[in-house]
Amino acid sequence: MNKYAKEFYKRHGVEEIHPAAETGLNMAGKKVMTTKYCLKHQFNICNTCHPEQTEPFYLIDENNHKYELKFNCAKCEMEIYF
């Protein structure tokens, strides 16, 4: 992160600034995204309708890297972990 980005975040009240993934930080096992878009809901296997569906679920990219998906059904959110 460059100094201008740091200044921007501080100016907007961010108290704790972590290094960006682009710096080579080890992101293994870290949450990289929280989204309201939920694949369980999209594929009609949401826990509210289908509690028998078991986790874990993964997204797999073109380099065969697996990203674990975790679901917070109470908030209707999906989390993606590196």
C-alpha cells in the first residue's frame, strides 16, 4: 500500500491498517471476501430449506487453487477464504 492510500484510510477513520495481499503477505486461511451473494441460495440449497446439505464448499480456480466457502445463514452472507 502506498503512502497516499494509508493517508486516505487514516483520514476516514481506519485505525488498524494491514498490509495488502499484493505485498506478498501469506493469505493462506484468511478471509478475503464477505458477500451477500450466496451460492447456496443461488443453487436453491440454502440451509433454511435444505438443512441436510453439509459443508465445506469450495470454489476452484483455473490454477486448481481451492477457496473455502463459509456461510453465515443468520446474516445471509457467504465468506470466501484463501
